[in-house]
Amino acid sequence: MTSETLEILAMWGAVTAYAVGGVLYALGALFRRDRLLDLAFWISVAGLVPHTAGIAARWMRVGHGPYIGYYEAVSSLAWSTVVLLGIIAWRWPKLRVLGIVIMPISFLAIGGAMLAPKAPIELSGTLASWWLTIHVTFAKLSYSSFIAAFVIALAYVLRERRTSGAIADLLAKLPDQARLDDLSYRWIAVGFIFLTVMVGSGAIWANEAWGRYWGWDPIETWSLISWLVYAGYLHVRLTLGWHGKKSAWYAMLALPIVVFALIGVPVVFRSIHGAYLLGY
Amino acid sequence: MSGRKSPLRHLRSRRLAIWLILGIGVWSAIATTIPQVARDSAEATAFEARYGPFAALARAVGLDHAYTAPVFLTAVVLLAVATLLCAWERTMWTRRRLRQTRVVSDGVIARLREKPAIIVDVPLGSPSPLEQAAGALGALRLKVTTDSNLVTAEGGRWGLLGSPVFHWSLGLLIVVVGLGTLMRAEGSIGIPVGESRIDTAESYGALDEGSLYRGHSGLRIEATDFLLNYMDGTRHRGPSPVLTLYDGETVLKRQRVYPNNPLRYGSLLIHMGAHGVSPEISLETPSGEEILSARPLVDFDETSPTGTSPSGFFLIDDATGTESGVRVEVDLPAQGKTNELATVSLYVEPGGWLESTGATGLTRGGTLELSNGAVLRVQNLDYYVRISVADDWSVPYIYALLVIGTIGLSVAVVLPHRAVRLLLVEDGDGRRLHVHTSHSRGDPTFGERVERALKDRFCDEDDSGGER
């Protein structure tokens, strides 16, 4: 079996596990079965095994990490999101049920990646730098943190609105609202640190590669916009005292901006950064 | 006193800071949808033709040069001032806070006595309750100090410094970036391989100088060597020159330059930009004496049938001072950025003191005889490199502020300041602990954890006392 075949098989294994995990989460919520929810969590996390194997096989085959091209970038984002679910569940076991939102997101991400072209894109001279590793690692950490904050904020808002039914029963398993509010904020604060490192390392790298640390390229601009949006969140929370519902809605509305900056901008705008996603 | 706010108070307003942050974000987002004149003037013209009234509106507010527009620059300056004022305010607040946590005033003790946030009953038989409370708080990884009937406990003292450090760094970062932009110069110089150019404004093909730029270094930059595809180990680094920097005849630095490996010297940062071909053409008298040598820079052009853009040079008649232009074209055998098997075409342009003439398909040694008997000879067909030279003193300071700011932010988030004050109150109703807690992040669970730790300590004792 070639490493390419191994990679594709492993990736489809991960897709299947995430799909099954997502469906079991939904069924567990619908029929109010804790065992189904537990099973959903473990199957989802087990999906990381083939997913990691698939990423590793490709890494060895193409000679670089999962940074370049839509397939690699989005699939690895799905991987980091499921890892994040595992970390959340380990640190705060009651939050395990958040998989009901995280797993469909991860499934859609990896499913979308599997439909994208998979031909390896060679690292150009500009991309071949250890700054790439730092920049991309912190990008994934920040996006994953913001996804976690989004999911927790969503749970907060849903619980404010739903007082009965299957969803309400599921949400009842979560910690109290004040705790959720604080957790959402904490994930954003940590994500903001990662985002700052990502933007800073990107600027340093741009100076090394092109001789200028900032060029108002669309992707640079949108990463700054993401930073400003989350800086705004921290400000309204810490100085104007936005807590609870207002804070949760802000956290939820901020995520699409980050997702657009990562996936939408290279598609919509012609950018020198486009190589990482589209390979031009 | 009048009720009018001073401008500084307006700038310190937290709402203003938030509006500025979001305003700059929205402006930048809109700007990404509008072609920027400085970057792509053709696209900007097409945009204007297609969206007439909207484009006119965008131009009127400065969105066609969004990041140098007065609106944007004003917002950034205001944000810098607001950030620095905020940093000052936070520094003063932190100073006060650091003092307060060491010295507990009578007012604080009175508030603890009258309005405690948490009350924990102490069993009557409990020996040394303050010591036990101190033990419980110590178990929460707080540094505990006991004084008479008061216990103070604190954790994450460094965390108090995080926010001021972050805001100072951010404010100064905006200032340094602004100053750096005004005082920097960036441009490109084309240098035929084997030749050199002096770092002066005249050597640059394209040059962008800040209004406060101090002047070029005057150092000499030589393109010492060039590889069309440099291999760094197993990695293709692409076209890569060896550049040598001279001060007079003294070599200051020599280095191969490729992406992510620029030549750095003082505030100079030199990158490889592009390359092209550079035929060496000499002018010889009828007797064979070489009186002139030129190295025109010919760029690759995928849209041209020859694969390159024409270039040229002038021949000046010393006697009359008139000049004739020589157009130089390089014909590449196939599309590709290499000069292998390329041929040169020379055309003397009409209008000078020479008659029009031309020759095509010239290889090394090929000649074009001129009307005055002189000869233009293709001596060689080599490459030239177009290097990007940036002269910017601010970069190391920007890096340093980025690092310091990130450390400040991380400390503020990861090490939140936590403080507990606890007073033992004894009266006719019994003995109680009156407690106040504070958490810099406003963690709602901190007070709960403190209360639980204290209650657990005294409940355990109460239970065990009961068993005894």
C-alpha cells in the first residue's frame, strides 16, 4: 500500500468517525441518552487516530506540514478542533456535550477538505522558513480557541432561550451560566494571545521574506481586522462590563470574521498569501 | 469650574477607544474591496469606470488610498494617544493596587466588618481560626500574610503589570511604526552581475522615501555572483545572487541572498527581487578600439513575442553633443527566465546623428556596423538582479515591542491577580470570618472557591469535633 493510499484511507476513516460522532451526539441529545453522548465523544476522539495518521503520511510524502493548499489547511483545522474538544472534555468534563456543535463543524471541515484537490504543492523559497511553522501553529491555536469560545457562547445563548425540551436537557448538563460566560471569555483571551503571536510572527516573516513587515495585503488586513474585533471584545468586557448575553453574542458574531479571514479572503481576493490555500 | 471635559479626558474615554478600534477595523474591511491607487492604478481606473458614483464617493473619503488617507491616519493617531493615556492610567492604578495589597487601611477593615461578601461561621471550639484560614488560602496557591485578626492573601502579583506593559507596548508600537514609515526608504536597484551600484537616490529604479528620511548610506552594492536556481541542501531557493557591500574598497559584508535570507547591515535590509538578462554591448571605433561599454537591463515579459521587454542606451557624439538611441531586444528561444540560447537584436533609433540600422539574431561576438564606421558588438549575455533595498531603523524596535507586548498580554491573561482579605469578627453572635475577594479577570468561581475552601476547613473541624 502506498503512503498516498494510506493517507486517503486514513482520512476517510476520520471522516466516518466524525460523521458517526456527530450523528450519535444528535441522537443522544434527541433521546436524552447519556450513554449515546459518551459514545459519541469517544468515537469522535477516536477519529483523531486515523486523522493524525493521514496527516503524518502526507507530511512524510510531501515533505512539509499541513500548511499549503485548501485540503491541508482545512483538514488540519478540523484536526485541531477535535483535539480541542478532547482538551476541553479532559479539563472540564461537563463540557463534553459541546461536541454536539464541534463535531458537525469538524465533519464539514474535513468533508470539504476531502473534496478539494489533493495534489501536493511544493514549498516555494518564500514559504520555506521556520517562521511558517510558528505562524501556522499559532493560527491554528487561535482559530481553535475562538471556535471553542463560539461554541460555549452558543450554549450560553441557547440556554438563556430554551427552558424545556431535548436541547434544554442537554444544556442542563453544562456548568452554570456564569461559569460558561467566564469560560467563553477565557478561550477568547487565550485565542487573542495566539492571534497576536500569529500576526506578529507573520509580520516578522514578511520582513525576512519580502523586506517589509506590513503591506496591507488583503490577508494581512483581515488578520488585523480579526485582531481588532477580538481586541474590541476584550475591551467591552473588561472596561464596559459586557457580560452574559451581550458578551456571548459578540463572541458568536466575531467568529465568522476569523473564518472569512482564513478561508474566504484567499478565495475572494487575489493575494500574495494565496499560495497557502490555493497554490497560486 | 466649568463642566466641559478636557480633550485628554475625552481621549481617555473607554468608549472612544472601542469606537476607534472598531472604526479602524470597519474602514480596513471596506478598503479591501476597493482597489488601491498606489498598488494597482489600472485596476483602480477600471473600478472607477464600472462603479462611477460609488467610486467617486470612495475617492472623496479617501478609500482609494485607504491606509494613507487623513481619516485613517487621524483614527490611528487618536488610537495611539488613547492607548498611551490608557497605559498611563493603568500604570497608576497598578501602582496603587500594589501598595493597597500590602497595606490594609482602616476603611477596608471597616468595610470588611460591615459589608462582607462572604461570611464563614467559625465553630466555637475551633483553635487558632486565623491560622486555619491562612492554611486554607495557602492551599489555593495564594501568598498569605496574617496580622492580628486579619489575613490577606494574594496571587498573581505579576499579573497586575501585564496590562500596563501590553498597553505601553501597543501605544509605542503605533508611534514607532508611524515614525519608521516617515523615516524609511525602500526601493529597487537593478545591478548587472559583476557590476555594482552606489546606494544613492539616483541608483534606484523605483524609490519610496519617507518625508523625514535622513539620506542614503552611500555604500556600494555589488552583484558578485548569480545562480539561476540556487539549491540550499535539497531545497530550491530560486534565483539567488551573492551580494557584496563595500564602504569604499573595504568589504563590509558578502552573502548569498534568497527569500528569508536577506543581507542585513545596520538599518539596511537587502532582498532579492527579480532578475532579467543584461547583454554587454561595446562600441568600437573603426580601428577596433573599445570606447564604450553598456549593460542595459532587459526584463522578462511573458506577453511579448520575444519573451522580454525592449531596453536600450544612448550613444552621444562628443563633438556635437547629439545622441542616438540604441534599442536592445533579447529574443528568448522559449518562454522561460533564462538567457540560454537567447539572441540579441540591436536597432539604432532614427533621430540621432547616426543613420537608422539594425541587426537581429546576434550571439556573443555578433556585431552591428554603424554609419560612421564604428561597430556595436555583443560581448556577453549575462543576467542582472533587481534587488529590493529597505533602509528602516525601526524594525528591531518593532520586533522588541511586539515581544514585550505579547509577554505583557500573556502575563495579564495567564496570571490573573487574585486577592483575599479576611477578618475574624467576634461578637455576641459568635465567631465569623468576614471575607472579600477580588479577581482581576472577574472570575465568578474565585469567590466560590475561597468560600468552599474556608467552609470545608471549618466544617471538617466541626464534624471531627462532633465525633470526638
